Amino acid sequence: MSAPRKRVLVAEGDQIILVLLSHILTRQGYLVDTVATADEAEARLMGDHYDAVLLDADMPGWRMEWLREVADGRVIILSGKTLETDLPVGVVIRKPIEFASLLETVANCLTKTH
């Protein structure tokens, strides 16, 4: 019997990046859900369990309060600028994203949190 597939939530405001990330992660065997707004991300994170979460820090409307509630090392922040944070996130990845590095980061995040 094979292990259950890991669930990943991708919250990204740029539709092209959102589709690319979803495609790449799905091809790697992850079950991927996508959202394009901070409100959708918050609703998903409060209602469902994800093994890893990729969040676009540049997406308007995301609130530190709810991110603090869910950031337990399984969150990977994507940002187009240098971002200093005291949140317990897995890592901050700068855009433009190097996809090989992203896949390694997701795999490492899943290993650390499970």
C-alpha cells in the first residue's frame, strides 16, 4: 500500500505563477489546492489540513494574525522583496522562483513537520 499523497495549498496572487506552481507540484505527486486571494487562503487554512502551504507575501489582504495561527513550520513564504519575519515559517523564498529549489524546499518542509 502506498503512502497517502501530501496536500499542499498554494496561495498566489499572480495567476500565471499560481498555475505554474500547481502544475509543477502536481507533477511531483502532491495533491494541490490553489487560491488567489488572502481571504480564500484564510478560509482554506481554517477549514482544511495541509502538509505544506505556499503563501504569496505580496498578495494584498493577508493578515499576520491568522498567519501566526497556522504558521507552524509548514508555511513557505513567497516574496518579491526581502522579507524579515519572526513567524515560525519553514522558509522565505524570493521571487523569481527557482523551481528546483522550490521543490527541494517543499520536500524539506514536509520532512521537518511530519
